[in-house]
Amino acid sequence: MAAPDQGQRGIKQRSNAVQSKPAPPITKRGRATRERLKQALSDLLHDYPFHDIRLEDITTRAGVRVSLFYHYFQSKIDITNELLSELLQAYRKDVSMHAKMAPLESIHYANQRMVALYSANPGAMRCLLEVHDSAAPFSLIWRKVTQEWNERIANNMQRQFPNAFANRQGYMAMAYALAGTADSLLYEYYVLKNPDLRAAYPEDEDLARFLTTLWHRTLYLKNPPIEFMDKGVDGLARLGAEDKHP
């Protein structure tokens, strides 16, 4: 696809945009077309910022007419909101289903899934975290999910360590610190493609183990079992170790 026309940036409502969200299609063909449009947007977000993508770019990639777009979505904001919400909902559902694992396994599974989310959808995550325009409130989606997720982390910490903090806010602060560290690292790695991070941890699993080890050290004040750290994060096992030299 040629680079989107820079003169048509922005999110102004098109004159032929519909005023309400269309009902879901009832035919198999309609449902397939709707999904194809979302996949086209997802593909475009890998290469272009949200503001540079036009409806014509989405429909061309999906192989449909622009006029047909409005049979399925109200606007570019509408389809983007749905795409981002579905990605985050799928992540939360997946991790929630594995919440009863042992602590190390539960932490690591959540980090593996978050790494997979960023790895498979760097453009969508960039869109989610960078767009703050009041007319395209994608940041509100992220804030809502972040609040709910951090409340869950805080609840788990409070159950394990009921006397650690004097109040609920202390657990929430710890949750935001841990989750914020992961978000910042993954954004640098997958969205900004930081070469130092990619050289340090070239595989997704290496990065997930690195994050899990940081969480484990913070929560339990010790490293995970050595067999866990031998796989890509052995440097952390030596970090802070007692100096054996005289």
C-alpha cells in the first residue's frame, strides 16, 4: 500500500458517516467481511500511525468499497475502538482462566501472554498508548483495563501479604509500579524496537522470563528457582550476589 495521503490526516467525521453504530451482520458473508475490515486495520497499524490511516486504506486492504464500510462500522474511531477492546478482553480472559496456578507459574503465564500481545500487535498497542485526542479516546480503554488489572494484582498481593501495607492504597501503588515497568519495557521493545533490549533478550520467552524474575524478586525478595533462571535470565541470578572476592 502506498503511504497514506498526508493531507488527509486526522479523525474528522466524514460527511457520509452513519450517526449510530450498525447492527451486527446476520449472514456468514457479512460477518466475514466485518472481520476482514478489522484485520485490514490491524495490518495497517503495523506500519502507519492511526492518524495517517484513511478509510480508503482500510477498505482497499479488505477488498471492499468505502460505502460498504458503513454497513458494519460507524467510523474509523468505532472500528479502532472495537479492535483494541477485543485484544485487551481476550488477554484478560486468557489470563483469568489461569489465575489458580502456583504463584510463579501464574506470574509467568501473565507475562508470557502480555509479551505475546505486544509481539503480535505492536501497531495496535502503539495506537492504544499514543492516541490521547479527546475525539479518539483510546487512552480511556487502556486506563480502564489498567485500573481493573492493577486492582486484581493488588488483591492477589493483599491475600498473600495481608500485613505488608497499612492500607489498600499501598498495594495499588505496588501494582501500578510493577505493571508500569512491564508496559514501559514492552513498548520500548516491540513498538519502538529498542536495539539494546532486543540484543539483551532476542526471544519472546527470554523477555517474559526477565519480567517474571523482576516481579518475583520484588514480591518475594528472592530469585525464582535456579532452573527457571538458567533459561535466558541467568544474569539476574548474579545481580546483587555477594562479592566472593577478598
